[in-house]
Amino acid sequence: MAILPLRLGRRARFAAALLAVAAGLAAVNGALNPLVASARPPGFVGQELVYFPSGRFLGEISAGQRELVADLLWIRALQYYGSHRQTDRTYTWAKHLFRVITTLNPRFVEAYRFGALVLATDALDPASAFDLLKEGFHRNPNRWEIPFDLGFLYFLHHEDVLAGTYFRRAAQLPGAPERAVRFAAFALGRGGREEKSRAMWREMRDAAENPTSREIADYALRSLDLTAALDTLSTASSAFERARGTPARSLGDLVAHGFLRRVPRDPFERGFLLDPSNGRVHSVFKTEETVVQTVSSVRETVRLYRQERGAFPASLDALLTQGYMTSIRLPDGFSLRYDAPTGALAVETPALFARAIRAR
């Protein structure tokens, strides 16, 4: 009897692909595999990114299912981003994550776009965001979305001519929306930068294709509102001191003496504090966010130091002098207490913020 070749249906082929990918990821997870260890980026810490060695290495083990592997890792990247956005807002591995995904699938336009947005607005690494988008544009020259995003980021970084150039390039590509032409005019115009930024973020929010991108745009709009509120409060505080020869004791003083009609609303609902010693106004939300990000970054770096050198650093200064960090940025009055034998960190909080800053 002749043996007929087995023909797999679509579901069976998909299941086989998933098994191949699972086998590949299991191989990646092998902590004793020297190939995996060498493929991981320098300074790999802990198990958080156990499925993210280099994209090239994953491509080699993905059994011809590179796009499927990229899709699975995309889900993992979103989980990574979401967990850090809800906790420390520190994105140490964001650049590597999106590089791996786009190496596996160079046509994954959403990974370039979302990755660049995270790098520029959350990880505060605009240079890597520009590099990622430019690489994506090189690989996908007929997609309007990538030059559009380049124009948007250039505008946010006050590179108006480059912004207008990329918006125009986007407008010339198939499927580009009418707003690409309008944004080009915004970028190449003069004056009203804050209003134009708000208009762009609103349109980006309304046109967002996923809830997370919409949330990032909404966060940017609230940040603009927070900056405006702080400017209003700082102006009133300075006027109070000039008029009365002494700093205001509280925000209530500014209202009581007619320097403010009312205290502006905090869009993040954490409130403002006025330092009576110098009249400076602080956002509780921004202060808290800076402290949390810095502490998380220092803790991660201390762990990395121990992993590489076998002991915790003798002091936090060692992280700076030995090139592990370029700076440790904390708001005025805050400091870190460090215990070298255990690597533990604690935040020393000034009295002004003692009740306002949430412990995390």
C-alpha cells in the first residue's frame, strides 16, 4: 500500500509552529546554554527578560517562524511596558526589546512606532527612538506612518524644519491622512508652540489604534497642563515675594492676598506644595515620579554591579566613578541612604514632602 504524504491543515500548521516556537523559547530559557548567555545583552539582570536574547539568535532557533516569534515577543514586550508603567516607570530594557522584535520581523511597523513612542516619552531616550524609526523607514519606505512619527518626535524636540520635512514625506505616501499636511504646516509655522503641541497630541490620541498609545498621548496632554499650572503658581509666588519682601508661607497666601484667583487644578490629582523658605512651588506627582524612577534605576544598577563583581559597591559614588551611572538625579532636599553590606536603599525625604510622598 502506497504511503500518502501527510498534508497539514491550517490549524495543524499553526500548532506545529507554536510547538517549534515553544521549543525555541525553552532553549533560550536554558540558563546553562552558553550560546544563550552570549546572545543576551551586556548586564543582563535576573529573569525579567529571559525570552529576550538577541533577535539574530532567536531568528536562528525559530524554525522559520520568525514573524510568529516576533508576535509572541510583542505580547511579552507589552507586558514588560505595562508592569513598569504601573510601578517604577523605569524602562531599562525597552530599547533592546523593540530591537529584538523588529530584527525578527522588519515589517512590524507597529513595533517601530510604539517602541519609539515608549523610548522618547517614557524611557527618555529620544536618540534611540529616532534611530528605531529611521531603521523602520529604511525597511518600510512605502509606509506613511513612520515618517509621520519622525515628524512628530522632531517637532516635540523643537526641530521644526526636520519635523516639517518628514510630515511632508509622510503626506506623499499612499494612505497618508490629511493631518500629515496640516502637521507639516504646524511645524513650519512660527509661534504658538504649546497650542500646536496640544493640537498634535489630541489628534494623536484620537487617532491612536490601541489603548496604550492613547494613554501615552493623554499623559502628555496632562503633563502640558501640569507645566502650565506650575508656571502660573511660580509666577504668582515670585510676584508675592517682590511685593511683600518675603516668600509666601503657603499656596493659600497667594489666593488670600490676591495673587491668584484660585489654586490651579493638578491634572494628576496629587497637588502642589510651596516651600516657605524660598517660595518655590513643587508638583507632588513629578517629585514622586522622579524619586521612584531614580531609586529603581539605582537598585537595578547595584544588582548589576554585584552580579559582575561579586559584591555590592562600597558606596553609591562607586557607581559613578566606575562608569555604571553618569548621575543620580533626585529632587532638591532628597537623598539616598545606602547600606553597602546588603545593598539596601532608603530615601531621605525632606520635611516639606514627608506627608505628601507616597511610599512605594
